[in-house]
Amino acid sequence: MDYGTIFIILACVFGFFMAWGVGANDVANAMGTSVGSKALTIRQAVIIAALFEFLGAYLAGGEVTSTIRKGIIDAELMAENPNDLVYGMLASLLAAGIWLLIASRSGWPVSTTHSIVGAIVGFAAVGIGFEAVKWAKVGNIAASWITSPALAGIISYWLFTSVQKLIINTDNPLKNAKRYVPIYIFLVGFIIALVTLVKGLKHVGLHTGPAENYAIASVVGLATMAVGILFIRRLKFDPEAEKEYHYANVEKVFGILMMFTAAAMAFAHGSNDVANAVGPLAAVVGIVESGGVVAQQSSMPIWILILGGTGIVIGLLSYGHKVIATVGSGITQLTPSSGFAATLAAATTVVVASGWGLPISTTHTLVGAVLGVGLARGIAALNMDVVRTIFLSWIITLPAGAILAIVFFFVLKGIFG
């Protein structure tokens, strides 16, 4: 490890670049439903995303990070040649970051998880050997890319159908919105708090039992509901607006709910996708600091999670607007009531997957949820041209990440080897 300091500096730069790409592409599509439904302005969405992405990365980002940095490759096979693992992780970060820059410029909501997993598998299989990849783990991750959008689509379909039955298709939708929306707000607080407590807070020293988890999550849910009721009571309703659009005042109530679901989605995304940027970075730092020892278990320094969280926020602020437009209004026209169903379904799916340590695709999950809402409104509500373009960009992402990583792996090996 003659170039240890250089490797750590490169890992920090490439990791930050990858985190920037996650912010520009993935966070943008996470916020797209809120902006597209006009529940939040871009400025409000960015502020909420910046805060809750960072909290999700810091508080609940540890589980998935361990999968990215040591679950995909067999570390024992790398023990005799740790430099190859360092070159590969650096190559993967750079490859995934460049692909995300290309996709974000085009407004494609691609998967950052696809990008980094494809890159790691690509360099390991070609640069080291087919047997270096834990194909069973890769198979589990690949299966989750299919099951997660399907699950999110089912949940969002069910949520939006419940909104139609309880509120929209009733004699007094505004009265029912005021009655039922606080219950949905409770659900948002309860689900996010519960999954975070169950799986996410061990690395900050908080260990709680099942009864305590449910009690704390219930308190968080009730507190969230109380804040929501306060906001709803402060709303001013305009009877004239309903002459133009019958549900104008109802959608105002759902606009309050969208603030909470946007925060939940940002937290969920931060908890899952920070791993895509900091997992390989943590692997490089661990190898260099241990003097070249490739360990199956290594600690996750807090400064690495902070670096990843900061990069994500800057990426969203500087370049997120193009992907926000695609997800927010390209797939189907969203209102706050339908946008809520999509966002909460996606957030629930992502935080559950994060808890199990599965690096699922937030993009796939959210697009699946938006499709579920579109189907609940009828197939004609979907813009199939945009859907086809998104699916095509998903197919290209894996090989693009892999090919770029293989090229960069051999370039780095040539420079330092």
C-alpha cells in the first residue's frame, strides 16, 4: 500500500462525485412527485430533501452500506491482492458517477444502485475472476429490483383506492379529507420511525426492544399527526376555487400530507442510497488503514456517512431539476392526493428494504409506485412513451456501469500497479 494517502484522497473525491450523482438523479426523482403534484415548490422540496436525506444517511445508512462494501465480492479471494480491490472500488465509484452525470443531463431517472452494483460486478468478474463475485447475493439484489417496484405499485394502488373511497368519491370530500388525512399522516410517522428503530440506529449506540420500538414509533406517529392537524387548521379554503375544480380545497389538505410524505421519502432514500456512494469509499479506507488487510467486517466511520450525505444534498441543489420534471409530470399527471399515495408507498418499501440490508433501486420503486397510481386512475392516465424511455434507460444502466468500471480498473492498475 505505497500509495495509501493518494488512494484515500481519490476515494473521497470519487465518492463525493458519486454522491453528487445520487443527489442529481435519485433524490430528484424522489422529490419529483411532490413538485409534480404542485404540493411543494422546487425550493421547498430541496430544503426538505436536504435535511431528511442527510438524517436518513446518518441515522439509518449503515445496513445497506455493509452490503455494498463487503457483500457483493468475496473478500477472502482478495486477501492476497488488496490493491486490486482498491483499484476496483475506485473504478466503480468513477464509472457510476460518470454514468449518473450522463443520465441526469438527459433527464433519465436511472438507478444509482444498478450503476454501482453493475460496476462492482463488472470489475470483479473481468479484472479478478468470475468466482470473486458472490452471485447468490447479486441474485437477491437483482430479484429485489423486480419485487420492490411491484410491491410499491401494489401499496400505492391500495392507498389511492382507499383515498378515493374514503374521501374523493363521497358526498362531502373536504369534511372527510379533514377527518382522514391526519390518520395517513400518523401512518407516515409511525412506519418511518418503526423501521428506523428496528434496523437503523445500532451504529449510533441505540439498542431498543420490540415493545419499546412500537411505543416510540407510536409517539412519533402521534406527534407527526398533531403537527399535521395544526397545519390543516391553518389552511384557508376558497369556495370560488371549487367552481373551477371540484376538489381544489381537498387537494389543499393533501398538500399538507405531501410535506410529510416528501420528508419520509427523502429519509428513506438517504438511508438506502447513501450506501451506493460511501460503500466503496469505506472499503478503500478500511484496506488502507489496516495496512492492506481485506476484512469481512470493518467499522463505518461517521465522517464517511457525512461526506456522502453532503454530496447528495449538493447534487440535488445543483442539478436535480431535469429528473424532477420527468418523474413529477412525465409519467402521469399527479395531484397531491395521488402523489401522496405514490410517495408513501415508495418510502415504505425503501425503508423496509434498507432495514434488511437490501440495496434496492429507489428509482424503480418510485416509478413502480407512480405507475400503480396511474393504473388506479385508468391505463389511459399513463404516458407510455415516457415509461418506455425510462425502462430502456434502466436496461442500459447495468452494462454501462460494468463496462466503464472495467476500463477504469485497468487504467488505475496500469498507473499504480
